[in-house]
Amino acid sequence: MNTRTKEAIRYLGYGRHAVDDRTLAMVQEAFRQLDQVADPKIIYRIFELSIQDKNCLKIGKLLIESSNLYRNLNGCDQVILLGATLGIGVDMLMKRYSLTDMAQAVVLQAAAAAMLEEYLDDWQENKALELEEEGKYLRPRFSPGYGDFSIHHQETILRMLDAAKRIGLTMTESCMLTPTKSVTALIGISVTKIPCHRKGCESCDKTDCRFRRD
């Protein structure tokens, strides 16, 4: 069983419990269809980071107050702002199944989330290798909506990236991204290497880490 299949099963709530054959077949079918319609794209920019005060950070023209993000980025002097999406084809596929087969629609949601994470993980791993040659290291991804990092910052991030024009990534009035299987995130860049997993706190058992999100 590959990593993205395991992740999709985890998103479905199986945890440590064994998945039944029927559900596993549905997950595999979901990925087969997603591979046909997904059009993953990513856009990013690197900005200078300045600490205005404790829990107050400035990234380009973006001013953020967040104790969780402050801990994550403490010690960094640059930040990657990124937006990524699987594209509108995934939304159309999920909508079609939501009208005809709700069980498969739920599985598709989980599989698409796992596919997006895999895409981001691969991109971040390659970027980390590139920056390590310059003596720089990446922190875990941190998205609006984590902890006390307000989801309302997504609007400014999308604007700073010109995401609508460049990859078709927009936001509704309720701060939901469109296409739905999309994400915005920040990744700190530091000259100090720390033992953090690229996926961040959800994938790490180190509960006493000072960079951990609450």
C-alpha cells in the first residue's frame, strides 16, 4: 500500500484499524479517476521576514499577529508564501459523484486531500534540497486556519501571489478556496536546521517541540 493510499484511509477515519477490501477498492478507484482529471499547479514567492514584536510578524506587506506562527517562524529570516491546487477538474468529479454516489464522493474527498498533500510534500522536498545547497533549511508548512493564524489572511496571500491570474486559485467571501482542493501556506527559511517533519505537527509525535502548533 503506497503512502497516498494510507493517507486517504487515514482521512477516512480508520486510524490504526484495518481497512476492509471494499473501501480499499473504492480508494484505489478514486485515485485512478483523480489521476485522469487532476491538473496540479503551484505558485510561490519568497519574502523577507521581520519580527515586529512578540507574536507579530511582517512578511512583505502582510502583517500577522499569531503566537503559533511566531513559534514556527522564530529564527527564520525569509518565508515562502505558496498557493497550490489540483484544479477545477477534481471539483467537477466530486460534484458528479455527490449527486450519484455519496459513498464514493466521500472517498474521493479523502483521496483528493491525500493527493494534494503528496504533491506539496514532493515539491517541498525538492525545494528543501535546493535550498540546502545554499545552507538554508525549511520549517514545516503552516496554513491560515492553523491555531490562531487567521484564515482571513488567505485573501492577502492570494493577492501577493497573483494566484487568480497565474493558477486560477481564488477565494469565496467565506474564505473558502476555489477550486476546493487547494491550499495556501507559509514555509519558513532558516540557516538553522531543526528536526521537523515537512508535513508539520499532525505527522509528528514530538508533543514538547517548541515549534509545535496548538
